[in-house]
Amino acid sequence: MVNVRYMVLAAVVTLASCTKPTRSDTSHVPQARSREVVITTVPLLTKELATTYPFLKTDFAKGSVLDGKEVYEFMPSTITVDEGDTLRLTFINPEDDPHSFVMSDLSIAIPGQSVTHATYIAQHAGIFDFVCAIPAHMPMMHGQLVVLPR
Ligand SMILES: [Cu+2]
């Protein structure tokens, strides 16, 4: 009876050691891939919406909180990819105001009522800010590209 218990224990230990990954096991590392990323520029608090939201008339007045500004959003505003991935970017701007998509190593103009395509390779891991550089949309229109390390 004792020998059977030792044999079962030895079998369990053997199975456990067989499934344990080793340092040379890279099967868990994701491969670089191409990702389709669609980003829409969405108006949130714009002058056209002042009839829908009466408080905006006060907010857009000279010296008030949105004087000279309009609030737009990149949707989605956070993009997460793996290091080495190629991003096939599509920007949809359904409204007539132009925008831009600017990172430290990328600058794309997004004309009004347009669909714009671009390609970007996420070469380095890290968290990278992107903004719309139209002065009236800064600093509200921004987001982050999160590049996970391999
Ligand atoms: Cu903008």
C-alpha cells in the first residue's frame, strides 16, 4: 500500500515538472501582427451643440471656461498593442472641423468629413501620448498608445 502511494506521488511530481515552462519556452510570447485600428473624431461640446445644451452659450463666452475652445474626443482614446505590431490606422472624421493625430514620431492631418488611412509600427514598448494639435482642441483632445513589451 505504501509503495502505491509513493508511485502516485511520483507520477504527480513528474506530470507537474513536465508542464512547467522553461526559460527557453517562448510559446507564451505573442508574435508581432498587423492590427486594424479605427479611430473616430467625436464632437462632445462644440458650438453647434449650444442649442441642445444652453449652458454652452455661457461656456463659449469671452473669458469663460471654453472661450476659444471646443471639446472633441478620439474614440477610442486608448489603444493597446504589442511591441513590434503594425497598426493599420483609419481615422473617420464625420464633422466639418479638421483635426490631426500627432505623436512624437507621427503627424497625420485629418480633414473634415473624411476617412484617412496611415500605417504605424509600434517599435518600442511604453506609453505614448497622442493629441490633436488644432489649438482650439487642445488640451482636451488626446489619448495614449500603450505598447506592451515582448
Ligand atoms: Cu481636433
